Amino acid sequence: MAEVDIRKLNVWFKDNHVLKDLTLTIEENAVTAIMGPSGCGKSTLLRAINRMNETIDGCRTTGEIYIDGQNIYNGNTDVYELRRRVGMVFQKPNPLPKSIFENVAFGVKIHKLADGKKLNEIVERSLKEAVLWDEVKDRLHESAFSLSGGQQQRLCIARALAVNPEIILLDEPCSALDPIATQKIETLMRKLAEKYTVIIVTHNVQQAARVSDYVAFLYLGKLIEYGPTKQVFESPKHELTERYITGEFG
Amino acid sequence: MMRSRSWEKVFFTILGAPAAICLTVFFWITSVLLTGIGTIRLNLLTTSALQGGLFEMIVGTAYLLLGAAGVAGPVGVFAAIHLTEYARHGRLIRVIDQAINNLAGMPSILIGLFGYAFFCRQLGLGISLASGWLTLALMMLPIVIRGTEEAIKMVPYNFKEAALALGASKWETVKSVTVPSAAPGIITSILLGMARVAGETAAILFTSCVLVTRGLPKSPFEPVMALAFNLFVKIVALGESPDKVFGIALILFLLVISFASVGIALRIYYRRKQPWLR
């Protein structure tokens, strides 16, 4: 659990100014949805929180992001440790070309958190937490690609949970999934919020309404509105938000 | 419409001709060589050259190949990893790229000459197995580097992203995700490199081979016998009639074909096993 305090965040990709002066505080122990039309910078905002933007050439970031009071953009941040604390789940399920077990164990081994019996326990706990254990417990050593799309996505969640994160970022985690798999992930997100800070990017307004406690609406790289989900959906302060929620554009 | 369709057919037929020619030539060579089967008896393979057998040539060729792969494999793979994953793209990389292309197209006699001048004379390795390894490795390198680069580029970016997002460093990602995923392609490129130099004559002509040795080389610093070299010398220098050397030619042919086939078979096998490559 950790609070994420974003101060005057700007991100450029080469000459493209993607995020403009974003300031918001993301609450711990809750699901925060970042919504907005395609290209508004939602994913960039998410990827600023675990500094994944900088794996792309030509990215430049200014401003600060404080996690538990520590600015992750100051010079002495250990970016690998940061990414352990801030887990990420991608739009398209991306299991590694390894067994189900090895996928979950991967991060644990990288960070040398455990081995042997303790590692087995962590894998089991993480898969249970991601509500996948019962479906895979008899086939842990089969390829992760033998799972269905929805199962793969829950495997990716389990993989992120295995390294003891405090924050879970989900980048449109359901956009490649069918409605039943989507529902399972949404239920899971609600459960995860009891223990973690959950931040989800979605372009699906209904999904934001269903799963989130807080919602941020981004448009053309600017934060238009941010507040408790109920309040934003029932009485949006900004006209753009209202038009987006009612499906006038998107 | 009809007209352009029929033209299309004509052009495709013309384009198919080179493929047909390749096939014809290949089967012709095969059939000619297979007529040589009669001249070899199985015990030739295990009989010493001193008694007119091929034993030292076959083992010598294997020594040369394995040693060259032992040098070019690691060097080529690390070079390719550096070029694809670490190097910043700029003028230097373009120059290196072009140098690799030039090395691939370099006539093997020139590589052999360089090997003689540098490895044999300058480094003082003399006419030896070691000089042969290094010279052949020079010829294999462009194939291994290019093949490995291709294999690494085929690894989907989202594998690397997954590892990075879990807090893996770049090297950990390369070591535990990128290279294992590219391994089949890397192994294939090493095998194809070996196939390329298996029949190589010019490069070993004056760097590592002699016509007859007393038994197998006892150290990497002794000269060695090889199939291709013997074939060449027997025909050109000793003027033996071609039917006398059919056996050597056939074994050499089978050796090259089998390296290439194993390489291709592995590639097909792993394509099936690795769904993301499809």
C-alpha cells in the first residue's frame, strides 16, 4: 500500500508533449481509474509511475512523483527496486515463454527474494491471490501459452504480485479479453484494492464506473477532472467530462 | 483483365525458372556423387590414411569444424547481442555493419591468405589446427552474427517489457528472456555457419592442412588432414583421376548436407514449439 503523489509531471516523446503539468494524488487502498480517449496520455501517465517510459528512446520527463514521500525521479532511485514495488500488467497478456510456475517465480528469482520451498509457497500464494491456483495447480510445469487469454492475464497479475509490490498498475488489462474473463479480472481488481494501491487505465467508461473508487479524466495530455468516481459520474464539474461520460466522443 | 492475368502467369513461370534450375543442379550433383557410393567401402571410414583410408580426414574435418564453431559461436553471439541490444545506432555501428557484410562476401582465398599472414606467421601458430580454427571462424562470424541478430529481433518486445517491468536489469532480461527465446535461431545460425565452412578449402589450404599426417593431431598446434583439402590436392597436385576421389567427395557432400539439414530441421521444430514465432 502506498500513496502516489504526482507533481507537475510533464512527459515528452521526442518533440511530442504527451503529458502536460499533471498534478494529482492517488489514494492508497483504492482503485483509481484513468480514463480518456485514445492518445490522451493515459498509458504514459501509468508508465511514468514505474519509470517504464524511459525504456523507450527519446522520452523525457520533468516533475516529481512521490511514492510514500520519496521522489522516484531523483537521481538515487533504484529503478529495478522501484519496479518491484510497482507491479505492472499490460494490455495484451504477456506471459514469458516459460512454464506457468517459472513465470510467477521469475521476478522472485531476479530479486533473490526466495528459493526452494519458500519459492513454491510464494508461487502458490500469488496464484491463489490472482484466483488462478485451482485452474493451474495440476499443470504448473506446462507452458504459460497453454492457458486461455483470461488465464494468461491473471497469470501476469500473479507474476506481479509474487514480488511483494505495493502498487499495481493495469494498462487496459481487459481490452483483449471476452466479457466473462473481463468480469473475473474486474472482481479481482476490487479484491486487490484491499491490500494494494490499484491504478487502472481504461478507455471503457462503464468499466471505470464499475471498478473504481476514484477516477481521473485525461484529455489531450491534460488532467481535466479528478475525484471520487461517484461524484465525477453523477455531477461532473467539467463539460468535457460530461460529454465523454455520456459517450458524445471517445 | 484476362490479358494481365495471363501475363502474370508468364512472369511467374519465368521467376520459377531459377528455382527449377537450382533443383535440377542439386539433384544432378547428388546423382553424380551417389554413383561414387560403389567406390567406398564402410571400412574406409575407419582406416588410416596411411593405408589408403579416410579416418584422419574425417576426424580432422570434424576437429576443424567444432573448433571453428567454438570460436565463432561465442564471439558471434556476443557481438550480435551487443549490436542489437546495447549499441547506440550511429556512424560507428553503420561502419561495423558494412564491415560484417564485406567479410561475408570476402573470397575465402583472401581470408586464407590473411590467416596465413596473421595467425600462422605473425602470431606464430604455424600450420596448425589452431590457425585453421581462427581462419574458419572469420568466415563463420558474419553468418553467426547476422543469424543471431535476426533471431534476437524476432523475440517479441513484450517479452522484454514483461521482464523489465518486473524489475529485471537489461542484462538479466537479455540473459534470461531474450537469449533463451532466440536460442533456436542462434543454434541454427551456428549450424549454418558450420555448413558454410565444412567444405571450405582455400581458408585451410595454407593455414592448417597437410596431405598426410601420422595419426591425428595431438595438440591444436599440429597440422591436420581434411576432406576438402585432400580432394583438392589429389586432383590438382597429384593428378589422380576423379573417380579415385569420389569417396572423399561423397563424404564431404553428406557432411555439408547434414549440417544444413539439421539446422533447418531444428528451425522447423522450434517454430512449432514456439507459437509466437508463427
